[in-house]
Amino acid sequence: MSVKTYFEQTADNFDALYEDRCNLSYRFNRLFRKALFQRIEKTLETFEDLEDFSVLDVGCGSGRNCALFVECGARRVVGVDFSAPMLELAREYTRQKRVADQCEFIQADFLEHPFGETFDMVVALGVFDYVADPARVLKRMSDLANQKVVASFPGMSPLRAPLRKLRYALRGCPVHFYTRAKLKRICHDAGLKGFRIERLASSGYMLVGATRAAHNRAIANA
């Protein structure tokens, strides 16, 4: 089973991680999987100084973050994902939240799709868990971003990482983990400048990086 097939088959279950429609499951995730929610909070913090901005949400899934981005001031959000069932959920969710007019969803491979435009922010949350070539993906994100890229990366926890790797392997879906040193190498390979790496709750990292052009502008204006 490929990553694409896995998420096509588990779209509803994956979406339920973020909604309080099953109290026990939601509370478990809130308690033991805090990074799922913390990474969203930290992403929204990066929007605080922006006005009239656009966002590309890589691996947007069921569109919950896209709606949040609009609610936090994004003028336009484009979500890209290769799972058709996920995008069906995304379109329905943004309609329910009354932000559908500001959201566009594209079913495509992020590395191959010709977007024909750039975005102020390019975000990838819960994506690099399943990426075999992270430097290539991060480089494409940087190329499409006018200002910053924001991404989450799962860490190498001694207990959870091996169990998660085994659980996904049994379904034929590879999963990848990162150290701070590995992330720094990936950022340098992708050409990011002025990046910061923050630790997330339990395990994992949050990356906020300026594109080369944005970094140069900041230096010129300093």
C-alpha cells in the first residue's frame, strides 16, 4: 500500500483526530498527542504580523487548517493533496465554515503540479512524516514561498517512534523520523535562511524558515 492509498482509505478516521465527535478518542489525542494541536497553534502564531496574505497548504487533508488560516486573516488559501476523499471532506468542511469562497483545493502531487503562482506562506503540517526526500519537498516549498515556510517533523522518541513505524509498516505505509541535526542539514540543502527549529510537545519539531529572497530583504532593511 502506498502513502496515497493509505490516506484514501483512512480519510474519515484521520479527520476524526481533530474533532470532538468521539469524546474518548479526542481527549486521548489532546492528552497524549499534544503535538498534533501544538503545531497548528505555532503556525497561526507566524501569521500574526501578516495582512492580506496567501497560503499554500501542502498535504491539506480534510481542510481544517485551511479554514483556520482564513479565520486568522488569510485572503486566499490553496490546499493541495493527492487524496480525493480527503479533498471531498475539505470542500464540505470549508462550506460548513463559510470560507469556501476563499479556499481552493487541488488534487495533485505537490512536487509535480504547475501552480503558476507563488504564495506568501507555504505550510506543511503532518506531511514530512511520509516524505522520502524531505530536502526536495522543502526546496519546492521555498521556491513557492514569498516570505516563509512552516513545517512540522516527527521526532525520534524512544518508544512511540518504533511503535508507530511498525504500525504503519503493517499497512504498507512508510513513515520517517527526524533529529535536530538532520533537520538542519535538510534546511541547508533546501536553501533556507534564518530558520528556527522548535521542539514540540512529546516529540517532534516545528520549522519556521525564511526564503532566500525574504532573508535578503530583511538584511537589506536592517
